[in-house]
Amino acid sequence: MIIQPQFINYLLKSKDSSLITVNNLTDDFFSDYKDEFNYIRNHLQQYGKIPDTETFISIFPSFDLFDVEESPKYLLDALYEDRNKRYLVKSFNLIRDAINNNNVDKALKIQKETNDKLVQAKHIESVDIFKDISRYNVFLDKMTDFNKYYVTTGFPELDEVIGGWDRKEEYATIIARPGKGKSFILLKTALAAAEKGLKVGLYSGEMTANKVGYRLDSLISHISNTKLNHGNADVQIDYQKFIDNIKQNIPGTIVILTPAMVGGPVGVGTLRAFIEKEKLDMLCVDQHSLLSDDRGAKNNIERAANISTDLKLLQTLTGIPIITVSQQNRERVEENGADTRNVSQSDKIGQDSTIVIALDKKDNVLTLNLIKTRDGGEGNHLRYLINLDKGSFTFIPDEEDATKGSKCEDLKNEFEYETNIMENPF
């Protein structure tokens, strides 16, 4: 193959050893030039540099030297394509033999190993941060077009602190003990994105699509979720009116995926297919512990860490925000609040996440504790008077919010109204 001698010639001329080290190139990529490549790699390992052309030719006098004008990116991509084609042919033959021998499990194992090995080339394309000041133009663009860079969280006060979910680089985690409202918060943030015209995917590991739908309906209409689930005739007329108009009021959409829809456990690979099939703008995962580990780890900690790593990689590859919920462990929370160590199963989840929000609910007051934020706001606490049955959230201003004048007075009046409704529902 012409790409193999091309690549070797480029190495000899450019002396760019990073092409080998960053991509972990082996002689698998050089089926027709194994000896030549191994000599270059061994020389690099022993002497720290690519050998001179004269040194190389003294060992391989019949090797054809020529100029290479292609870019290193092209050469790497072509080298990987050449190697992957050869590897696929070999794998397909093995899979065919296994199927012909009625050994489907072996065929599936070969297929998985093939998929794991078919990776892409890695390119180093560094940026001179003082010469490339294009970030200033991005700054100006962000000033005028919020929706291009961020997705609202559904909580205006949270948006003020963190700016919203980053549309390109967010892998956020919401943690809480059971019964604190994690799923409702996730649905509220999914709904807020759909209301802005985005197509949001929601993986529900334990609730059916209908139960998810009823919760979303309550968040939008404030009709009792309990009555919707129980088929209470008292709300039938209001619910009919709501259903008749729902498509007109929400410009975006929310699509649901459950384990029952794919006939079994869902892993990150399935979530990637979900994103690609539905062309999602955002993915919500309820919840981390209800995903399967595609790598098959038996240990719970390793399993959780694998899933988190794969979700983080999925976010990087797809370039869409991924918002997950996870259990908070039973360890004692210090006086200054929870931290990333309080994420159940593995602190790797907290380490990988760009934002971690811990929920705390006492009676009808929900507190959002920002325990990790990448771009500022860590340590903030936002409180809301909530009625999860009717999907209502009212911000409770802190004392310092009194400086906000009429805004604070409006919030105070709304809070008192909601409190009165909860205390006197009829």
C-alpha cells in the first residue's frame, strides 16, 4: 500500500515523533513495512529521536525515498483507514467461520473486540493562545446570542449563576437521596430545553413512558400528578384541554427511551445510537445506576467509573449537553454541605462532571447546592418552595436579595401566595 511508504518517508523527513507516540502506532499499521517501522520506533525509544535518512538507508538500502507533500492529518487518517480495512476483512472471515460453526457467542465476541479496536487517529493541533484571539469574537457572540451557546436549566436563578448548560461541553450530574425530587428536576430541565425548540432525549431507567409523560404534563399544566396517574375523573376536562393544545405550546420535543423499548439493559453505546438516530440536541439520563456497563465490569465501583468515563467521552464525541442524575451516598454530609465524594458508587462521576448539583428537600422547600461548577458559582445555594404533585417551583429569595428592590418584593408576594395555596388547598 502506498500510504505505508508515504508515512515512513514523512517521518524520516519531518522527524515528528509525536505521530508515533500520540497514536501508539504499532507494526500492525505497516503490514508491508514492519521491519522498517520497527527500526524507526526502536531508534526513537533508544535515542529519543527519529533516525536520520542516511542512517535509515544504510539499514534498508532498497527502500524508495521520495518527497511527501500531504499533511500529517491526511497521512494518519489514510494509515488508519488502510489498517482498519485489513483488520475488518480478517474479522469478517473469523465471524463467518464462527457463524458457519453455529457459534454465535464467539461471533458476537469477535465483533465487539473488532469495534473496540477500530479507533480513529489522534491529531495534535495546538493553538497559540496569544496569537489566536478568536475567543474575543466568541465572547461578543455570547453577549448577544445566549441560546447559541447555552441551554436554560429551567431555573432562571441557576442560569444567573452558571450561565445555563453549555451546549457543547456539559456533562452535569444532579445528586440526591431517594425521594428528594431528582427525576422531577431532570424533567424540568428537559422541558425548559424543549420550550426553547431543542430536541431532547430522555433515558428513563425505571419509569415507563406514560409515567414520564404524566410528570411532564403536571410540570406544564400544574394538574395534579397523582390524579393523572390514578385516572381521577375530577381533572378529565382540564386534562383534555391541555392535551388538545400541547403540541402548539412546545416548539421542541422530548423523546423517551426505556429498557423495555430495546429489550434489555441500556448502556452508553445504546445512548449513542439514540442520539444519532433521533438527532438529539441534548440528552438527559435518569439515572446513572440504571445504565449497564458496556465493558462488563463486575465490581460496582469499577462499573460506575466505566459508565461515567464513557458518558464523558460520549459528550465529547457528540458535542451535546448530557445531564444525568445519580444517587447521593449515605455518608455524613459535613456542615458546609455535600461534595463530589457524596456521589454514590464512585467519586469518578463527580470528577468527570462539569457541574454537580446536590438536592436537599425539607418539607416543601427544595435547595439546590452547587458543589462543583467549572466556570464559577460553586458554593451557591438556591431555595425553592415546591409542590411536586402540581409541578410548581417558586424561588425563595435570601436576605441579601432585598437589594433587588421590586423584584424581591414580587418574589416575596409570589412565595406568600404559593404558601397560602399549599396550606389552604380548598
